[in-house]
Amino acid sequence: MGVFTHIWKHYNKRMVTRPRNYILYILVPLTIILANFFANIGLNPGGDIMGVFVPASLMVLAFQYLTGEILMYNIFTSLRGKMAERLFASPVKRYTFITGMTASSFLLNLLQSAVIMGVITIAFGVNLGNPAIFFGFLLLTATVSQLIAALVSGITKSRKAADGLYTAIVLIMFVGLEFIPPVSAIFSWITPLGLAWQGIIMNMEGQTTSALINMALLTGITTLVGWVLAPTLLGRRNQPGKHK
Amino acid sequence: MNSNLMVNMQDVIKRYGDFTALDHLNLNIVEGEVLGLLGPNGAGKSTAIKTLCGLIDANGGTVEVFGKPQSVTNLEIRRHIGLVTQEITVFSDLSAIENLRYFGGLYGLKGAELNANVAEMLDFVGLADRAKKRPKTFSGGMQRRLNIACALVHKPKLVIMDEPTVGIDPQSRNHILESTKKLAQKGTTIIYTSHYMEEVQAICSRISIMDAGRVIADGTIDQLMGSITYEDRVNLTAAHASDQLTEELKAIAGVKSVNVSGNQYLIVSGAGSSNVNRIMEVAHRNGGVTSFSEDKPNLEDVFLTLTGKKLRDDEV
């Protein structure tokens, strides 16, 4: 536990030394979402606040995926090439390095969504439905976004390629939900982003059972990505012997 | 088996697909020894180091470090090894002291012990006044020194230095060499790889030369030089060149040839002729000498003779 905490703190420290991370991942999303909120309220004075919150919640979930970029940065600067060789020469398991750095970006992800949702809830009095289910979706999105980022890092050779692939995955999920007519966007509804958004709306409308089914499906996808794909691919790619 | 054996590699084989990187490698290192590990590019040095550090497993043979079998799963052995990588492996966005604290923490150091070791290492590599600066503001030499400090902060029993002086200024290079000597004086066992013969000659008590995945020569510098046949070469500038001087030089026992160019004489003798005094005597009798030099074989010649290759590609 001691070394895990040490590694986790190390990556936290590296984030703290970059205030731009907080600007990019918390202040910018918060500002965009709040601006969107106020603009919609201004356009529709006295309208249903839920009508404004539904698209805002999709944006919160989409911004959660952005923090996957931090994990990919950490993986590419620490677990590749000679730096990986140097770190793996220490008496620490590879698994501990990966979980330590993932914990850091995972917690930033949760902090981001909690701050944004907290501000919106308090400022506009939005009824989120069952708070445990709502928080569950944020937690699962934080988890699956980090795992997809780890998976993408595992199957790509460079950070540039990883950034491109990860952005494409997030955009496909987001664009499918936001712009394509629902009849042709069934695929988007069964993505991790679609399931979480749908689940949050169902929870707000009091459809607890449907929300829980979505949560179960999302948990299944998260488990599949996390326990089957990511460690295998990460392990194969990040072998010091492979980088001569 | 020698009880002071720190490293014991016997018949070690490592293959990458069809390529055999280590081919029945045998390498032993005794406690307190400073071993120079030399070899041309592709000789297997890096693979041997990775195997020793437990970064990769061998396909065959025995790899023991501190008397225990080494493998990728053996974390305890790594606690006592310090690896100085050829590339600079420090975090450029953290200060020197933060880097040292991070690497120290990976080896389980904390609290007062960590603070003391970090301070000692900063002092040891001459970066105490730069402790709070980030490496990206350092010169190449200073970054290399920090790289070394990060590998030594946990005070390892075995230090592996993989070309620690590549591409740095002479001042930093001297600093690193002096630091390595001090480390050796404290009794630390060191494996030192370099493409600079003069470094190896200055630091190492024993040298192993690798080629094609195995050790092809091993011993002290004198032993290695004695293992090759070479010719003694004497260059002298005569005060007065003459045919008589040339003939008398040719007549000296052991002399194989005398080449004359103006006042310059190159006298080549068979190995171990020991006729330098006789050459000087003849030259003085024939008008004197204005300059004199003797070409002795060096480690570079040994290396070239054994491997057929130059150590540094830029010398080819």
C-alpha cells in the first residue's frame, strides 16, 4: 500500500505542477456547461429546468472522458521505452505503477464531475433522482473512460496515435447521441456514454429499474474492458525487452 | 562457489525470435569489483544488463545475483541494484529533489532516511545548489549526474552504469568518473559499460569483452594486453639522419623493419623485443635524437584484435 500511495502521490504532484490540467479539465467544462445553462434559460424563461439539464448532463459525461488523456500522457511518459526500464528495475510490480497512475487521473475525473454537478445542482435546484444511482453512473463513467484510455495506450505505438484514436472513440459516441437521428443511432445508445446518459435521465424521471438495467450493462462493458482487454494489452506493449 | 560472488551468470541464453542475444554467456563478479563490460554494438551488453536487473528472463542457464536466482518476479533482489540507464530517465517536470524523493520512495525509503540519502546524493553529484530546479533547465552533464544520483539514492550494493558519460562536457565527465571512483572505494560493486577506453582503463579493476552474446576475453588490463600479439613501434627524430644510422638500427636484435622519412624513423620490432634502450644507444652514437616516442598497445588494440571492430562507430 505504501508504494502504491507513493506512486499515486507522484502522479498527483505532476498534475499539480500543471495548473493547465485544472483549467482544461474542470474550469473549462464548468464554464461551458454553465454558459450553456444560462443561455438556454435566457432563451426559454420560466421553462422546465430539466429540459436544460438533460443536454448538460451529456456534456458532463463527455468531459469525463477527456481526463483519459491524462492517463495516456502518464503511460506514454512513464511506461514506455527507457523510463519503463528504469522504473521496472525498481522493486515495484508493474501492476502497482499502472494502478497508481490510473488512480490519480481517475480521482481528477471524479472531482471534475462532482464539482460540475454540485455547482449545477446547488445553483439551479435540479432533482437528480436517486443520488446513489446518479453517483454510480459518474463512477462507472470515470472507470470506463480510464480503462478505454489504458486500452488505447496498449494498442497504439505513439502518444499521437493514442490521442487520435481515443478522441475518435469519444467523438463517435458523443456525435451519435447528440446529432444523428435516434432511429439511426441505436449503436450510440449502447456505448458506455449512451448507457450512462440514458441511465441518468431515467433516474431523474423516476424509472429506477430501467436505470439499474443500464447500470448493469455499463458495468458489464466496464468489466469487459477492464479485466479482459486493458491489462493484457498494456502488459504486452509495456515490456522493456520490446523497446531496444 | 565463491561466497563473495555478487553476480553469477552461467551458460545464459536469451533469444528474441530467431536472434540469439546471449549465447551461453558466462560472467562472474566478485564483491567490491569494478567490472568494465565492453563490446561492439549488438554484442549483448544491454540484454545481459536487463537480465541481471530482472527486466527480462533468460531462456536458459543460471542467473544469480547476491546468491539468489534472478527473474522478472524477484523484487527483493532489485532493492539492492542501482541501474544508471544510458538515456536520461528522470522526470523533466519535477525538480531534482522531487525526482530523488520519488526514486528513493520506490525502494521503500521514507522519512529521515529518505531525506538524509537525498541530501547526500545531491552533494555527491554536485547538485545541492540546484536541488529545487527542474532538470529541463540543466545542462546535459547535470542531467546525467541527476540520473546517477537517482540510481544511487537507495544505496545499492550493485550498481550497473550503462554508458553514463555519453554526450557530455569534459567537466561533468570528470565529475562522474571521480564519483564512480569514490563509490568503488566505498566497496560498491560496479558494472561499467562504456565506449571510452580511457574511462574503463581509469576505473575498472577487471574487464570483460563481449561479442556475439558471449564473453570472448576477461581479465585485468595487463592480462588482456598480454593475450594479444603485437609489434613494438618506436618513433624517433634523429638530429642527423644517415644511412649508417639506418643500417645500425636494422642490425639490432628483434628489429623487423626501419622506415625513414627525412629525419623521422619508424622502427618496428617483434612483440616483447625489449630493445628500446639499444635503439636509443645507437641513435645517440649517430648524432643524437630530438624527439622520441614509443607506441604501446592499448585496450583499443586488444578490443580491435579480439572483435575485429572499433568500439566507437565514429572511429571506423
